[in-house]
Amino acid sequence: MVRNTYTSVVTIERYIIEQERLHPQATGALSGILQDLALAAKMIASKVRLAGLADVLGEHGSENVQGETQQKLDVISNDIIVKAMDHGGRLCAMASEEEEGIIPIPEKFKRGSYVLLFDPLDGSSNIDVNVPVGTIFSVLRRQSKGNGVGTLDDMLQPGYKQVAAGYVIYGSSTMMVYTTGQGAHGFTLDPSIGEFLLSHPGIRTPEASRYLSVNEAYEQHWEPNVKALVRRYRGMDGTREALNVRYVGSLVADFHRNLLGGGVFVYPANAKNTSGKLRLLYECNPLAFICEQAGGAASDGQQRILDIQPTQLHQRSPLFIGSKAEVTTATEMLASS
Ligand code: AHG
Ligand code: MN
Ligand code: MN
């Protein structure tokens, strides 16, 4: 007898609507944004999955505003998101890691009261070697008046103002994880029906840590207290058991493994990246929101990531994110700096 494996199927669309119904005053705009992002994620996944077969590998032959060489998939993913999101009537502007300035919603489209910030393809140096990559997004409510194009100030809001945030990981399976402040929820793409299905409701990051994610190549450029912190995480100062070091070089992949398995990801400032490498608005903030919703924490070493008042669109921040106890260890050992 063939068992119907879709007896309790909950698609991401259904889950988003059910969550929206918990808020009588909701207009449905945020639900629409999340559903459009799920479509964009499926379109990017289909490109990432084809990789070498679809002429999407390698460099695009240009640099982004960060001075980083753009991979073809960086540009393709960026275009997919812009075109999937610009006509829904819920946004008044967007901002991307891959574009210097604000991406306005064209005149021909209705504008809404939200702004979207995103890293279209995170970990892009890993694409050509088939290591998981991701997409990261953050949604804020516009602060500027009227219904014109959103402004820079609409983007430069502290992370605690986010109304939604999430990421997609194109790994051994494609998963989308998002929060609207009512917990963090994970959906796995079933490519045979082209739907994201609820697989991880109410994610809670384990209290006990297993993993440490850090690029130790920068050790020589760290401050002494950062060196001491990483030595502690590695069980080398006699105060604790060593964490397993796992680092793939895609923030989304390292973050997701630690979120589900328990652990801490650290990208400190160093002599070469004096503010750290990761971007506050579309890497640190959205993952910090997800992490806190799952019972974890995120700091820049001095303060909570979500409390940082941004001053520039592409500003960077040191990042210590994961299980609460490990982030507390970091802030205690770095506060003295
Ligand atoms: P992106 O590909 O969006 O530029 O992000 C790359 C980031 C992040 O994904 C990863 O954690 C970090 O770069 C790795 O940096 P290092 O190679 O310096 O360790
Ligand atoms: Mn990134
Ligand atoms: Mn990127």
C-alpha cells in the first residue's frame, strides 16, 4: 500500500498566511514579501543546482561596491531578487550587497511601506567548488513620509527594528529559514513539487555548543584578547572542553550548522579588516534576529548586534553569533578591550 507522504504538508505560503492571521491588523503586505522571496529563492536554487551546466560559474568580470570580484551567480542572484521583488507593491526601495546605492522601485510600479536589504549570494567564493552558499534578507518598515522612493534613512535603522529576516541555504537540501518575531521557522524545498515545506517549526539553538567557526588564518592580526578568546573556545586555557572547529567560509552554511547543532561563529575585527568583514545591514542583523528568536545571541564584542545604529549602507561589523553562553564568553573576554 503506497503511503501518502504529504498527509501533513504545510507549505511556506500556508504557514505565512496562518502566522499573518495571528495579527488582525496585518495588511498582508509582509506575507506577500515573504512569499515573493520564497519564489526568488527557488529561482536562485535552480541556478545554483545547475552550476557548471548553466554557464553560471566563474567571475562576472566586475567588482562590487565592496571592491570584491563579482561571481556570475552574485549578479544573476541579485537580478533575480530585484525582478521578483520590484513589482509586488509592498516595497518602496531595496538595497543589495552587490549595488552601491539604493535600488528604487520604478515609477511604473506601486510602492509600499517596506524596504528590503539583502545579500543575494553569500559565500560566493565557494560556488565553483560546490560548497553550500546562501541568500540573506532583512525587512524594515519605511520611516520616511509619503509614498515616494524609500530613502537611505529608511535603510539605516538598528536591527531591532526589523519586521522580518531570514536566509536561504543552498546545501545538501535547499532550506529557507525566516522570522517575523514569532520564532524562527525552517522550510525545506521539495524540488519534485517545487514547494518549501515546513520541516523545522520553532527552531531552538542548543544551549550546549559543539562547534566553533573561525578563520584562524587571521590569528596573527587579532588583538590579544581575541587570541585569548579563541584559545578558550579551543580548550587551550584549561577552563573548558575544546569545541570542534568547523568553517566552510560561507556565513550562511556555518551559521545554519551552528544554529541547529549548537555553536558559535566568530569573525572578529583584525588588522586588515578593522571593522570586521561582515556587513551589518544584510548579513549580521538578519542572522542576529533569527539567532535571538532561536534562543541564541549576537554581539559585535561590545554590544548587541541588533542595537547598533547604522551610519552607512555597507558598513561592516565584527560578529560573534550563536549559543548564548558562547557569545557571553566573548563579550566578557572582549569587554575589557
Ligand atoms: P559574500 O560571498 O556574500 O561576500 O560573503 C562572504 C563572507 C561570508 O560568507 C563568510 O563567512 C566570509 O566571507 C568568509 O571570509 P574569509 O574568507 O575571510 O574567512
Ligand atoms: Mn555574504
Ligand atoms: Mn554576497
